[in-house]
Amino acid sequence: MNAFLIGCLLVLAGLIALGLYRVWAGPTVFDRLVAVALVSVNGVIVLVLLGLVFERPDLFFDIALGFALLAFLLPITLGRFFERDGTSASEREGDGQPASPAPDAGQEPT
Amino acid sequence: MTIVANVLMIAGLFFIAVSTYALLVMPDVYTRAHAVAKSETLGLLLLFLGVFLRPEMELTAYGRLALLLIISLIANPTAVHALLRAAYRSGALPWTTVDQAQADRELERYRS
């Protein structure tokens, strides 16, 4: 069933290319980060299917695990970074409030 | 057994295609991320269940695939939720059907 796996890989490559359009054309940075999350998960699936195609599944699943963990950390970190207008903690005076017209729900102070 | 695996993988690919289509078409960051978090995780689950039944799998690979599945099921919706929380606290406004011109004017404040 190698042709089926290669067909799946081609479909996933097309879906990655379609997801990259949203990375280019997202009006906000959070749109781009959501599209990066989708492209990363599609990349994990591509790695798993490549493990089946090359018939070395243990190697490729290890690579997929590493990439999935990185893909988990990236949107969280960049989301918190861009929540504060793209400035880091050392540049601000340390109050740590979100950007101004935020309808704050009154949750925990940062 | 390979037939069942192929059917599950095609179903998983269908849901991932639905989530990619929703990412392109939806009008707002909240609806796009909602489609990515739910539909893609379901497609991932179905596809990995199909991969479990494939004949190329070895004994050491089953545990790694199970670990990958558990990590992805926990991590993907959590990451999208954290991203949407950051978007909400940065002032992203949801898409409404009333007065789109006013909504477009308010979109300019957080356009980056």
C-alpha cells in the first residue's frame, strides 16, 4: 500500500501549502500563530507517515515527538510575547499589564 | 486490517482538510482557531488510530505512537487556548454581523 501512503503525503503537502496562505495573509499576528500551529501538526503527521513509508517507524516517531513538543511550546510563548505589544520583560518597567483596549475579565494579575 | 487502517486514515485526512478549509474561510481569529483546535485534533486521532493498524509498524513503535498521540491530544487544544487567551487580552474583537464598517475601524487598532 505504498501508493496510498504517498497519496496521503501529497494531500498533506497541499494542506500545508494552503495553511501557509493564512500565515501570509492573516490580519493579526494571532492568526499567523494559529496557522503555524496547524502547519506544525500537519508536519508531525507528515513525519509519522514518512516513518511508515521508509519502514523505520521508531526513528521517525522519535523525530515527530520532538517536533510535536516544540510545536506545543511555540504558540504559547509567542502568544504571551505578542500580548504585550512585542516587548520583552526587560524593556518594560515591570508592571506586566496587557495591551490597552483589553476587555479584561478580571482574572489573575500577571 | 489494512483496509480498516486506510479507511481511518482517509477519515482523519478529511477532518484535517476541513480544518484547513475553515482556516482559510472563517472571518475571525476566534472561529479559525476553534476549527484548528477541534477538527484537527480529531483528524489527528483518527489518523493515528489508522496508523496503529498498519502492517509496517514494529513493536517499539507502538509505545512511541501512543505517547505521541497522548501528547498531541493534550498539547494542541491547550496551545490554541493559550493563544486565544492572549488574543482576547490584546483586544481582538469577535466578528459580528452588525455594522461591519465599525468593526473594520476597530480592527485597525490591533492590526500588526
